[in-house]
Amino acid sequence: METVSQNKTALVTGANKGIGLEIARGLCARGFHVFLAARNPHSGSEAASQLAREKFLCTFLPMDVADSASIREAFRLVAKKTNRLDVLVNNAGILLDHSQSMLQTPESLINATLQTNAIGALLVTQTFVPLMQRGGRIINVSSSGGQISRGISDFAPAYCISKTTMNAITLQLASALASQGVSVNAMCPGWVQTDMGGRGAPRSIQQGADTALWLAVEAAHSLTGRFFQDRKEIVW
Ligand SMILES: NC(=O)c1ccc[n+]([C@@H]2O[C@H](COP(=O)([O-])OP(=O)(O)OC[C@H]3O[C@@H](n4cnc5c(N)ncnc54)[C@H](OP(=O)(O)O)[C@@H]3O)[C@@H](O)[C@H]2O)c1
């Protein structure tokens, strides 16, 4: 593998499709060399090739965020190519329990959802933080479904709990990384037309990716430990 150029670097998880792919494309367009991480080697390498065909600097990175060995291997591959990571976007997520009652949600579904959506984001961050310098930015793609201040609905309870957990992880990481000058924020993309959001969703993938891109590039770096939607702070 050749080493990356002088460009800033970014890593986006779950970037083979949907909001993650759009965030990867947007970061490429803003001059980043993007490590496009995905658990599926076929769709991941195809997505990275597509961005390369668009003349962007993009490297496919195999990574299953629910598998710590896979995360460690991904780090080994990235560390061979670069000694700096400027932006990390924890985007990978699953929603398996659309209309499930909390009282019947199977243990396996709860574990898989928490492992992927919350613990996975934490493990990826723990693993890749050694490559991040002062000025680095971490963006966690969360959901308003994880907000507790506005009351909890009975929609997708395991998914919503995983996003509440991701929000708590965001605050913990923001505190832990403050002295290293790395900002950590969560954002909600809104209800977006993706495989997860479905065709009836009102928002485009570009709209869904916008706030993450803003946090990655334009937002004041002093903003950390906060939750955003449409470039505005929202309650936890
Ligand atoms: N769409 C919405 O309305 C909406 C609303 C609020 C929040 N969000 C959040 O936005 C993020 C992106 O969602 P999306 O709408 O773009 O959904 P999507 O199209 O279903 O994409 C989800 C991505 O996450 C990946 N992923 C799932 N488990 C993974 C794992 N263990 N390791 C690595 N990658 C994994 C998927 O890979 P595979 O292709 O291999 O499955 C896919 O690339 C998620 O965190 C989601 O919770 C979405």
C-alpha cells in the first residue's frame, strides 16, 4: 500500500452506502484523503472505487465495528499509511427493532444493537485516537431517538437505547479528550431516505450528511461535548 499524501485524513465507518458514503464523498470534496471503512468488502471496495473514479483520494478499509479484532486490524492498515488522522466519523449503525416492544426484545438483538451502535463507536475511537492530533475532530452519528430530555417514545427501543448510550459515550469522550485538543460531538441526521430510513423519509442523503460535514470542517473547534441537528445544538 502506498502512503497517503499531505492531505488531511478522515475515517468514516459504515461508509459503503447511505449517509456514511455521502459523508465520505463530502470529506473527499473538501480535500481529505478518506479511509472508507465498511464490513462488506465487496460494497466497500466498490464505493471506494466509485469515489476514486470521481478523482477523489479514497482508500477502502475493511472494518466491522462490532468485532474488536477487525478494528485492531484496520488500525494496523491505517497506521502503515499515515501517522495522522484529522477526522473520525462513527457512522456505522443498525436498526433491527422497528416495531418491537421493549418487553419482548430478544437479548441477542439488544446485544448486537448496543455492540454496533454504541460500543463499536467507542472501541473505534479508543483504537484510532493515538493517530489524532490537537485540532482533531470526532463526530458520532447519533439520532434524536436517543434523546431523553424530550421524553422517550416506544419506537425501536433497542436502537434508541443504543443512541442514548452513544450520546453518553460522546460526553465521556469529549471530557477525556479535552486536554488533547480533540473535539467530540454527536449529531442527528434527521429522518433520511436510506436503506435504514426507508423511501418515505422526507430528507435527502445530502441533507442527512450536512451537519456531520459541518462539524468535521467548518464548526468552531471549541464546540465539544454537544449534540447537533441542522447545524444547531439540540438537547440530549
Ligand atoms: N436514515 C435515518 O433516517 C437515520 C436517522 C437517524 C440516525 N441515523 C443514523 O445514521 C447512520 C447511518 O445510517 P443510514 O441511514 O445511512 O443507514 P444504512 O444505509 O442502513 O447504512 C448503515 C451503514 O452502517 C453499516 N454497518 C452496520 N453494521 C456495521 C458493522 N458492524 N460494521 C461496519 N459497518 C456496519 C452498514 O453496512 P452494511 O451495508 O454492511 O450493512 C451501512 O454501511 C446510522 O448510525 C444511523 O443510526 C439514520
